[in-house]
Amino acid sequence: MRAARLIKMVLLLQSRPSMTAAELARELEVSERTITRDAQALSEAGIPVYADRGRTGGYRLIGGYRTRLTGLARTEAEALFLSGVPGALRDMGLQDAASAARLKVSAALLPSLRDASLAAGQRFHLDAPAWFNEPETPELLPAIAEAVWDDRRIIAGYRRGTAEVERVLEPYGLVLKAGIWYLCARVPEPGQDGPRQDGPGPFRVYRIDRFTQLRPSAECFTREAGFDLSGFWAERAGQFARSILRAQAVVRLSPEGVRRLPYAVDPASARQALGGCGDPDGRGWVTVTLPVESEEVAHAQLTGLGPEVEVLSPAALRDRFAGDAVRLAALYRENAS
């Protein structure tokens, strides 16, 4: 465990001019006191780790030292070949570049590890889109991806409902969710499409397939150093999920209904509802308050539970299910005769 940490510490210092004890402690998930002991151990082992004192001090490697501890273990090499998403790379126009990179990595590996790409490809495959969904690659995706890589502003036409608007955007990152591509971008200045003057504008999310036209700007932008794409997406996705659940339905569920509820509605909503339910009644049924998007959506989702659910409120939703039951009973009586 310690040997792996020492190797990682050397590689971190090799990749940066200097790092403070606090920075190393965060990266290695240890205390600053442990960093001090590790630095001393490396120095005693002949690794030229130097400590600069003072408020702006830190640790660094001196004399242009370069470690040769960069060989990959088999599991590391196999994980490397799993890190790409072939379909996404193809959509962004990076398939050739990714293929060339894999060939170069393979050529640099030890002979005993050169089958790592084949071994990984035979065992794992990522199919991002949902079932019964044939997503089309947005025509403008490669151009947007290029702007993301170059930190270049874009002037884009965007379809919003039946209207089309033009926006100047700073494209920060791309997200592929359930087969649909999204752009996380910032408007240069709140309420305007011109250059930013009064501080950063808001970050927003755009569906790539709704862009109608695109031209790169001659102007690049300075990327916000602390922007965390995965964290931003997680926050916005959570906000979106909560924003559409604007209504509630009170329902009774049989034990089988409890088991099937997460498959019929949003799993997070199901967990929230079941977490607040009371004790089961004499038949094992429980009453829960379920967040739903609308009466229409709740009707479509809960219909899949059949006789394992009883809607108690709202009254309009209960009446819809009662009407369904009457029609079903009549239908089966007719077929039975």
C-alpha cells in the first residue's frame, strides 16, 4: 500500500513544477504528516525530493529527475483500453485519433501486455442508448466538439419550441446521456450575446440535436479553472428531475406493487415514497405519497402495476383508474361469453 503511494507521489511531482503538502495529501488521501514522512523516505531512497519552506513552499523534484516507474501492469493496461467510448468518439469525429493513440500505446507496452486491448474488448462493451432507441448522430456534433477542445466561442442557431434563436456560447463540455448529446456552455454575459464585461454569465445545458446552424467565433475564451463538468451535470440533472415532479399521488400498494414500483416510475421517486410509508395493513398493503410529473403521466406509469395498486388521490386520477376497471371488466365479460 505504502509502496504504491510513494510511486504515485513521485509521478505527481514529476508532472508538476511543485506541490504543497496539502495538495499532495488531498491527491493521496493521507495526512500532511504522512506526506512529510513519505518525502523523507523517498529522499533516503535516493529520489531527489526537495522541500521549499515558507507560505508558498512545497515539494519538488530537483535536477530534472525523471522516474522510470511508468510501466503499466496488466490490469492497468486493460483498464486504459476500457477508458474510451467507441461510439462517442466516432460521433465526435475522433475515431481515427483514438485508433492511432491505441496503436501507439500498444506499441509501447511490454510484449507480454500487448494483448491487453483485445482482452478488454472481448470482455466489456458499452452500449449507451436505451433499449428500442436508435439515436441519430447530430450533424453539428463534430464542429461543437472541436470548439470544446479549442476553448473557442461559437455563434449558434438553436431551436426553442417553434422559434429559432441565435446565441453566442462558450462551450465547456459535452455529455452523452441515454444516447442523447448535450452541451454544457456559458453565455458570455447575462442577457447579452456580446463579449463578457460584467463577470461570468450563467452555465446552461443545450441539446445538440436542436442546434440548427453553427459558426466558430474568431475569439477564444478563458476557461474557468474550477469548472467540474461531472459535478455540474449531476447537479443540473437532479434539478431537472425534481422540477418535473410537480404533483403528488397517494396510492396503496400490495407487497408485489412495492417490489415493482421502482420499475414503473422514476426510481428516485419510488425510493422517496417508500421511505416515508407507514406500517403495512393486515393484508400487507402500504400507503405512500408518490411524487409524479402530472396526472396524465402518473396514469400511464401506474397502469403497469395493474391490480397491485389502488389510487386514493387525487380524485380525478382515482376516477380514471375506476373507469379503466369498469371497461376492463366489461371487456373480459364480453370475451368470456
